[in-house]
Amino acid sequence: MRHSVIIAAAIVCVSLAASGCDRMLIPASADPDPVFPPIAWSGAFTDGEAMATAVRSAATTVVPQYGDAELASPFPDGLVDDIAAHDIALIGETHYMLEHQKLLVSLMKVLHARGWRAIAQELDYSIGLIVDDYVTGKRDAMPDWCFIINRVLIEGLRKFNMTLPEADRVHLVYFDMEHSGQFRNVLEDHAAFRNDSHFSGLFSLRGNITADAYRGVLTGLRQSLIVDETTCRAAWGDLWYGRVVRMIDVEFNSLSRRYGQPDDMLREDVIFSNVSAYIAEYGKILVNMGSAHAEKKSYMTVGNNEGKWLGVRLNNLYGSRVWSLDVTPLRGSLPHYYGDVTHAFNYRESCEPCDFLRIVSEVFPGCMVYMKNSVEPFLTQKIGVNHIVYVPGETYDAELLYPEVSPIAWD
């Protein structure tokens, strides 16, 4: 997910200088002192008009639809073509925006004609197996706990898929580690597993259990599946046999973080492994996640991950096949963090006159704004969040700014 520093940075304003527009900023070539929130340009321009000129030259816009209507085409000029020119589109979002889920559905409807067949979402891997079967029509219902925070995206893609031949439908898959401990629930949801002796040890677990004991159960389960592979494949089919084995591996590798020993490098390893498998399976894929994971060149670390975010790894591996977009809301209401308590924000009112997001909202009021980071100041000038300094054009290929957003409904 987008971690706290990035959350604060993305949803607050981009400030040229804390003291206003009339002071010269530090040179971009210098090592800047720590830059305090909100996001601040470190050597971009000395006045707001220069920034406004840069925004006008880089931006394309469209007035979005709101209310119950789907956020449909047309999109800002260039957005769809820029995605379609690549195979792997990393969408770095601020979480929990209703309008963003609608946009993903509408994007996939357009990209489908260009060969795109999958969206990968930053949620628990195992739950995504049930969700994908529901979205693609392999099942007609699923437990309510599978819908949490994603109902608009799930139902929108399912509705679109029902207009398509089964072999041509869009997949919605999840790639994150197991945060919520739903692994056993996902297995129990499958009728074939409930009374299968291979799972009796796992399903009989009750109350508190140590991490080591749980690892032992998982190890024993996986070994039994390998020994009885032929029987299991015959009973469950090749698809679910492969799914169960991978689910166990993801669950096993998620335990250190769940049991109070944070291992952010391991989490990124799990994410990278799962997304790489989806790339191999689907070829062209939208990967929707918090903006930190979408960085193509990292300028921040969390825990022990050494800045080896998914986007960094994919960019190193796939190069020009990868394209990254940073998504930011300009005003509206969003949860503080994974809950239904929201806060309102309006950067046009709260930012300094020379702040980047305020300038965008004033130059293009009420518009969805799409900007490539291929012109100055975005291409070479540094931007800072606290002590973290980076060049936008090296980190993301483009920016998408929503004029107004609202929180998703919590199921």
C-alpha cells in the first residue's frame, strides 16, 4: 500500500516553497535540506506563473462524470494510447477512491479491444482466486467478505464480462501477501476441500497458535500435496491443484509480517513473484497499487525493503514494456486509513498560491488532468517529501489528477 509518507504527500499539495513564491528556491543540483510536508519542489521555478505555463504545456483534460454513472470514455487525450503502447501499466493510486474504481472498469473496456485481459490489484492473493472466478463467470456468487473495498470494480468487470465470450473475458486477480488471514476461509469456500483429509490438520486449528506451529502445519500440508499430486489433480483438477500449492507458498511467506516481525523485503518479494506470474500468463496487464509500489526509480524505503519496490524490479527486468502512472486527488473525502471514518480535503483552498496542485485546479477547474512527465520541470527537477527527494519523470511516466473524489463503500 501507499505508506504514510506517500499518502500524506500525494493527497496534500505540492509546495514550491513554504514561505511563498517570492523567494528563490535552492538549485536542483544541490543537495537540498530536508523538505517538510507537503510535497515541495526543490529548484523548479521561482514563481507560480512559470509552473502554470508548464502545466498548460503538459496537460490534457476531460470533465468526468459523477453520481451513479460509470466514469466512461472519453479519457484525457493520450492516456489510453500511452497505456496501450506498453505491456505492463503500473497504476499508483491513493487508496479507497470510488471514482478510481470506476475509471479502471472504463479503461479496461477500452483496452480490451487492444488485447488487454487482466487487472492485478493490491489485495490478499488467496481472496483474488474467488474474486476472479466470480468476475469471469465461473461462479455466480461469492462470500460478502470477498467484496470488501472492491465492489464497484468487481461488479463493473463482471457486468462487462457477461457481454463477452467466456474465453475472451477480463480477469481480476490479487497479488499481495496474506494480510488478513483469510487463507483458510478461501480453502473452506471450495466444497471439494472441506472434508478432504489433506486439510484436516489446517481446518482443525483453533485459538492461538504459534508461528512455528502454523508453519509446521503448512509445511506438512504442502508435502502431502506433492506426495499425492496425481490423486489431488484428479480430484480437484489441475487449476485448483496449482492454486492451492501457490496459496500455501504465499501464506507461508506472509507469516513473518503477520506475526509481528515486519519484513517489508519479503512482502515485496511476494508481490513481485505474483505479478511476474500474472505477466507471464496474461502478457498485457494493468497493475493497480499504492504509489510507492509503482515507483520505477526508488527514492524511499520502508522497513528493510531497500527501496526495491515492485515498479523498480519490473522496470529493471522488462524495461520499455513497463509504464507507470501516479494518481492524485485534488479535493473530496477519503478514509484516514482502511475504515469508514473520512476526512475532507481541498487543495485549491488549503495550498499556497504557487503550489502545484492548487495551480492545476485553478488552470483546469473541474477537470481530470493528465500530464506526461516528459517536459520540464517534471523531467529533471527534484521534488521532496520530508527528507525524500526524487525527480518525477524518473519515478513515474505520467500523472493523473482527479478534480474530486469520494470514498468507496465498505462492505
